[in-house]
Amino acid sequence: MEKVLSFFDQGGGLLWAILVVSVLMWTLILERYWFFYFQLPRLQAELLDYWRNRSASRHFCQQRLKEGLASQFFSQVFRGLKTVDILTQILPLLGLLGTVSGMIKVFEVINAFGAGNARGMAAGISEALITTMAGLITALSGLFFAANLESRARRAREQFTSQLLPFD
């Protein structure tokens, strides 16, 4: 635990922000996978049963019902995906901000003590590199899973829409 805290001390305050954003991103990603594996089949079955058991009505009413069911399905399938995309875009920016913050500390040390204080400069460089690495690694991993979830959502949308069509 002490090594972890030391690592976060070296990375500066922005490393904690990267951690918080990463935890939020991964929570949303895991929730979406939970939804796709466990809740989506049930939701799809319920909506399709409702569609198949509808009462005979005019074409306009059936069309409105189909649009409403599709809208309800799509809102559940795509929920949270935009937030995951936004978080994957924020993470490298936080890493870049940490880079700038670390380099400012390096220049403050150079200004105060000259270029001969390697230990003082190393702390700023360490902060710059650690935050850059953390922001990029978390963003890249999130980007992969965000793209995968987006693909799953599009396939689910196409599948659901095609299952509604034969019953026009």
C-alpha cells in the first residue's frame, strides 16, 4: 500500500483525478457489459412479446407503437456509451495537464536553484511522465472497450429492428 501511495505522490494531484475518472469510466463499461449479457435479452424479449401480442389496430397506430418500442429499446442499449466516450477523451487531456504541471515544477526548480539540482528536477519530470502514462493507458484501454460496446449496441439495434419488421 505504501508503494501505491508513493506512486501517487510522485504523480501529483492530477494522478488522483485520473484515477477517479478511470474508476468512473470502468464502472460504466462494466455496467454496460452486465446489461448486454444479462439484461438485454430480457428487455428484448419483453418488448417483442408486447409487439407480437398487440391488438389489431390501424396501420398508423401500429407504426407509432413500433417506433415507441424501438425508441425505448435504443435508449436502453445506448445509455451511458456517450459518457464512456467523453471520459476516454478526458483522460489523455488530464495526462497532458499533468505533463504541463510537472514541467512547470521542473522550471520552478531551475529558476530557484539552477540546472544543477537534478533531484529537484527529477520530481517534476517524474510527475510529467507518470501522469502522461496513466492518462494514455487508461484512455487507450477505455477506447477499445467503448468501441466494442458501440459495436454491440449497433448490432443489437439492427437485430431488434429486423425482428420488428416481419410483423408489420
